[in-house]
Amino acid sequence: MAERLNGSLPDNIDDINVAVFDIDGTLAAENSHVSDRTIEALRQLSDAGVHVVLASGRIAPAMRKLFARMERDGFIIGCNGAITVHTDHDHVIGSHPLEDDMYGTVIDFGRAENLETVVFGVEDLFTEDDGSARQLLQGPNEGLVPVLTDLDSLDPENRLKVMYYVDPEREPGIVDRLRERFPSTVKTLPEFYELTHEDVDKWTGLQPILDELGASPDTTLGVGDSENDLSWLPNVGISIAMGNAYSSVKDACDYEIGTNDDDAVADLALRWATHRN
């Protein structure tokens, strides 16, 4: 069970030089917005010498906007690990699109189950349905609107992640069939379930960053809240769950802090930056 950090820092915080933060449910409040206070805290943490990494199911351009608000550079793990980017030179240092057979199977499943399906690409979101998913995903992706197109026509490099919108009234049966067909499915947002390449997750996306920095998992801190954070949080030196995290995430982490709506990450980052300075 995670130990509660009440205004303190982990004992081994001085060993850490890389900080990985999930966004939705962690940095962002329930309205999907990352507060100015949190942005300032991350800026101060970067200025204190910590390498800031944002890891999310969001599309990479939406995550670049957060670094632009920070006026600092860092690393992006986007599309739940399917793409890794260094914002300093906007260079893709890792990419793992869905292979043709897997992509076709995933798209066919969505059509057979009459699900709104959104595909995350390198620079854009794509969908065939002008419905709820197209509207709801604009918030978590900094206002980017999914492009209406034929999903069969996408270039292979733009098949990074597939996300299904599942109407709550249909959820029990649909989700059971979805998880049975694709066991690697993760729930990342209310009413949304997603799939990447079966060998890809945020842990995969973190590897090229650690390699480029010459860092190790032991000198890395991570904060998250959702199912797609279980692939990597147990593997880093300090793992922290949000107060609003799934119970499985709290069970897997060393520590717990407050909730996303209370800007708990901002409190942690500011304490840490002050301590380093």
C-alpha cells in the first residue's frame, strides 16, 4: 500500500534526476486543463536540473503545447508509448505504429460493435464518426479536432493508437468482449478504451529517453493514476500515485499524494524544486 506524502519528500529524492508525469488524471484536472500553477511548478523543477518527461495517451502535438506554456524543453511519450519525441529539436526518437494485420482487426472490431473509433497519428487524430468521441477528445488534446476520414486510407505511420468510445449504457457487455478479444486494452479516460501495438506501452516509450540521457530507471520518479501507468510505475526508483488513482495503481506505487483537482503535483514539484535549490 502506498505511503501518503503529507507535505514531505521521499527519502531518496536526491537520487532522482528524471521526472515522468502522466497528464490526464495527474497533471490535468477533471476538465482536462493543466493549471498555470502546475505549469510554473514544472518550469521551476526543470530549472532546478530535473529532466521533465510528459507521458500520456494524448497525441504528441497536444503535449508540445504544454512544454510551450512552460517555455522549456523536455521529452514527450505520446499515444500511450507509441511515439517518443524530444521537444528541443522536435525529433522523434521512438515510434511503434500498429502493424497492418493488427490495425485491420482493431478497426473491424469497432465497426462490428458499432463503436466510435478514433486513430491517433503523428500530428492528427482521425475518425469516421462525427459523434461524442470527436467532441470529448478535444479537451484532453488541447483543442485538436479529429479529422473525418476513411480509416482504411491512413498511412501506416499514422496508426499509432486506436481509441474506442464506449457508451456507458452499453459498457458491461462491450468491455467484456473488447478485453477478451484484445487483452492489452487499457481504460485511460471515462468511457474510452485504447489499444497500441501489443508490445508497446509507456515503459517502452520511456526507454529511448533514458538511453539519450544516460539515465536509469533507479534515478527516475514517476507519477500516474490510470491503467496505462501500471506498465512503468513499478519499474522506476520512486513511484507515486495520485489520490484519485485507481486502487490497482495505488497498490503498485511507493507513495500517494493528493488529487489532480487539488494541484497535488504542483505542490510536490515546488517542494522538490525548492529542496534542490
